[in-house]
Amino acid sequence: MNRRSASLAAVIAALFIVLVTPTHGAEVSFKGKTVAILIPYSVGGAADIMARQMLPFIGKQIPGNPTTIIKNMPGGGGIVGENWVYNSAPADGTIIGQFSTSVTDTIFKPKKVKFELDKLQWLGGVRETTVAFVSKDMGITKGTELAGVKQKIFLGTSSIQSPRSMLPRLMMKILGQDHKLVTGYGSSGDMRAAIRRGELNMTNDSQSGYFAAVLPMVEEGVVVPIAQEGTVQDGKIIRDPRLPDLPTYFEVLQEIKGDSIRKDPQYRAMELLAYLGGVRRGWIYAARVPKEVFTTMAASFDRFLKDPEMVAHFKKAIGFQLVSLNAPAAQAIIDKVVEIQKRDPEAIEILKGMAQKP
């Protein structure tokens, strides 16, 4: 082969490589499409409230400015929607799951979970604590007074496997309080209504739900906040800075029981739950969604979560500052969670046992 033929062959080979090699860095357009945020709970709950406040700002950050909608798919405390997104939703990126319990479901609902935690693709997330509150009829004004309550406590939750309800349940067990877990509620909105009816006298809610719907009940004198889950910072559980005056469950128990309570396996199980909740709300794609679609949407969510107009609107509508996580940060927390699940088998077994009986 002469030099000219060799050069021509090299050019043809290079062109062939360009034509057949996928360009994973290329931005994917969603022009003319509808992108749905899948909420695995009914309308009116904390997750639904958060998504609907953010929805008007999402589409303009996605290439092609698609129409954006909310799709509610309640059932099984979130598991029905989670499984659907992972296994049945279109793989073109038009369905985004907004999940709150996908991490803990792998512990509490292993037989019902039809997805693998380490294969979910995390587009981003937000940090958010949970808040426990009681009916005013209980006659207490702060968490430490819970130890002196004589009446039976009716604690509301969506299901026995709900990780959110396990924190107050463990606190009741540590304090030796007579309580009954009341399950079957479709959303936190249903539980708030049950407290007004006198059907429940205790439940808890996410921070977004607390500021949007529970705080007005506090101001009305219907309920009293008693403790928060807290947030993880530098390996420690601290008060969420957006709720500086409300003590964590851990502070309440330490004040009642002393520092020795830290060694209690049930207390350690509570700490584990707080770590597992590192990404309170996460936006995910199933493993089937192509990498270039994921990369495009992850960048879109990064812009969306930093959008000053959205952040200001959210703070005005919900009542607190949004603290977000981009895709790498959310994924790093999930990777850490997978490690934590293997670190304390005794605490894990306590949590698994609670998922089987009240």
C-alpha cells in the first residue's frame, strides 16, 4: 500500500469510528415531550406538596423545555411507585421518580422491593428532617414531658414498614410508653386530618410538610411539635438549622435518660435511621435509562436546584430554605448508606423486627 492509500485508509477508519461511536457527552433534547415527576403517594402529602411547588421551574431547565406534570401512584407506603419506575416506566427519561423511602425499603421490605439500590441513578436530592408532633389534648408542651404521659398514645403511619414512624416508635419503646401503631394512611395529609378527628394523638411529618401544613395547626393550637430527627453533618446528628429551637429525638432521650442511653441498641437503631435518611427526597432514574439521558437530566436538575427564582419561591411557599444535593453528592450518600447497612447488624435486626410487628 502506498503512502496516499495508507492516508486515505486512516481517514476512512477515523470517520468510521466517529460515526459508530456513541457520543455520551451529547445533550439530549426533550422538546415536544412530557416529563412526569412520579410521586409514589397520594395527593396532599409532604412529597406531593414539595413537587407541586417546584414543578413550574423544572421544565425550563431541561433541554427542549418539555411540559412537566405530577403523576401520583400511591400504594404500599411508596413501594408500588418505586417498583413501577424501576421496572415498567419508559426508559426514555420522561419518568422521574421522587422517592423518600427507596433506601430504607431495601431493609424493611426486601421481599416487596423489585429494584437494586446500588443500581438506581440519582439525579439529585434534598436534605430534610422529620418532625414529631402530638395533639394538644395530650397536655404536653415539649418532648421531655412525653415520659410523664399516662394516656395511651395512638401513633399514625402509612404502614408498619414506614421508616419515618420507626423513630417515634423506638422513642416510645425506650420510654416504656403505652402506644398503638395505627397504619393504613395514604399520606401525611390523611394523618393530619385523623389528628383533627381525634383518631390519632401523635404522628410525624417531613420538614416540607411541617412548614406547609403542620405549622398552621401549631399556630392554631391543634398540635404541639416535640422533636425532630435532625440532620447529619460531619458524622454527627445535629438540629436542622432551619429548626434551631426544636430538639432532636436524641437530645430528648439524653435529657430524660442520661448519656448512658447512647449504648442502648434501640437508641443506636434510631441513629442508624437518621443516617439512612441522608437524602430525604431523591430524584432517580431506573438503571435502564441511557447514560446520556441521565447526564443531561442530572445537569438540568443541578441548574434547577440552584435556580434563585425557584429557591426564593420555595422558601416563600413552604417556609424554609431549600438545601439541595447534586447528583454526585446524592450518590455519595447512597454509597455510604450501603456501607452503613453492613456496619451495625444488631441495629439492622432491630429495625427489621419492627417492620414485622408493631
